[in-house]
Amino acid sequence: MRSSWAHLPDFWSRKPPYARPLGDCRDWFAGVPHGVDQMCMQFQPSVSVWLDGSEDDDRAISKEPGSGLADVLSGLEERPQTAPEPGEADADALGAYLREIGRGTLLTKAQEVELAKQIEAGSDAARRRMTEANLRLVVSIAKKYQGRGMPLLDLIQEGNVGLMRAVAKFDHRRGFKFSTYATWWIRQAVLRAIGDQARTIRLPIHIGDQTNKLVRITDRLRDSLGRQPTDEEIGEELGLTTIEVQALRQTSRDTLSLETPIGEEGETELGHLIEDVNAESPASAAMRTDLRDQLDDVLGVLQPRERRVIQLRFGLGDGHQRALDEVARRLGTSRETVRQLERQALEKLRRTGHAARLRSYASV
């Protein structure tokens, strides 16, 4: 049977081969300090865990006096849920999770070696014991990566996956502590999740490490200098040039979707408010249309050949000005004839005074 539980970053949700069936889980739930009913109400909305077991397991639980687990599981869909305030559910779930894992005891090196031997022999109980004893290590590492695009609960969840891989691969014969070995796997799982899930455009892990280092050094220099550090100062600390620092800062910027809803109702998207610089504005289009009408009116006083010479020489209409030779070839006449026609046309425009109507467009 499958049931939805809240925000608890339960590493068993990935259902590894050694995950316990429902019948074995009831002993663990019986030790929850605030009772199963309260835990179910507290953890309802987000994290799904698989509780696999037979009908006999369910009947065995329902017969236990005072457990209440079967009633809670069967009534989850019927119980009305009140929407928590933003952030409150996560905080409550995290607090409950930390209290729960805080009940466990740490292992000595001798105990780690003994559990490792049992794990090699295929003991699921030893595997679970080793994992549960190091859940606090996952939390301490995950907290260092807060504020990088993923909630802390998700970071803990990913770190728990790395912890389980460390448990499966730990070799006690090498002589180092399990926490030393597991730290790399946990950090690797957290960083990979941040790289894959936190950003719209995935960054390579080494670039993500550099951007994180850039943030740390910038904060440290700001605190020590009492001002915003320059790119040169940051580059000296990172061993990078000023251009490389600027490129790294540009890379670290978050990507924002143009479809992001904005406003109280969320009916408008961000892309609707961004100007298309390549598109002509309505004001420019109206001015261009008015200028064309004015030109047609002004050039109306000229003879057809004069008007054509002026249009070709000054690029009226297509914006391309032409030399006397090109205009002469187009009209099938000489350069001198084109020059005379141009002089006559300009003189005629000056006498009529129509050209003054176009002066207002010259400054736009």
C-alpha cells in the first residue's frame, strides 16, 4: 500500500533492496515520542514513502492496542487538511525529523567495523543501523549548501541517497572512519542534485564549485574590507583574471522564465512586460508613415524626372543614396543632366518653402 506523508526526507522513499516491509516498520513507529497520529498529521503533504506489506501485516498492526497506525492510514484521505502557512510545514517537518534522528547514538570505530562486516555478510539490520547512526552527518553537510536553489529538506533527501551508497561501498579494511568516507559521497550527491535540479540551465559541477567559491570569497572580503570588493581583489583570491571573474559572475546568475506569473492574480507573465528592442515601436511607425506622406506632398511640386532624381540621390524611400553615375545609368542620361535636374529640383523646393515642413523630422 502507498501512503503520502509530509516533508519528512525519508531516505527509504527511494526503496532500496533492503527496505523493510510494513510489518517491520510498526516497531519503529511505536517509538515516536509524540505518537503516530500526530506524526501522520504533521507529515501529510509532501514526501511519499512506500510501506510494502501483506494484508496479514495490516491486520497485525490493527490488532495492536493503542497503536492507531491502521486507523490513521485508512483515514488520511477523509481527514480534512488545513493549509499551513508558507514555510511553516517545512520548518515543522524538519524539526520533527531532527528530533527523531537525534535519538540515535553514534557509533564507535569498533562498532563501525563490526557493522561493516555484517553488511558484507548481507545483514539488512546492520545496513540500517549504520545508515541511521549517520543521518546527522547528512544534515550537517546539507546545511552548508542552503540558499543555492534547493530547499534544505530536498538537500537532506539527496544527501541520504549518497549516505546509502557510502554504506554499501564502505571498506573497513582501509582503516579510516566511516564518516570520513561517507562525507565525500554525501557531498557529491548534494552537489549533483544542485547542479541538475536547482537551475533551469544545468552547470557542470566544477563550474558550480567555482561560483560557490566566488560567493564565499565575495562575502568574506566584504566583511573584512567594509565595502564591496572589486573584481581585481576577488580575482587575486581566486587566482583568476578580472574578465574571468566577470564571466563567472555572469554564469552564476539565476535563470528566470519569461512565463513566470507576476502580479497578485498571476494573470500576467513576465515576458509580456519586456520590450522587444528589434520591433518598431508604435510611435516610430506612426512618425515614419507621417514622414512618407509629407515627402510625397513636398515632392509633388516637382516634375517626374526631377522627383526621381531627388529620390535616387538622397535615398528617399529605400535609404540608399546613389552617385551621379548610378542615377545617370538608371535614367539613361548623362551625369551632367542629372546634376542639372538635381539643382533645378532643389531650387524649386527652396522657393516654394515646402522643405521647411521637413525640418522637424531632421532632429529625430
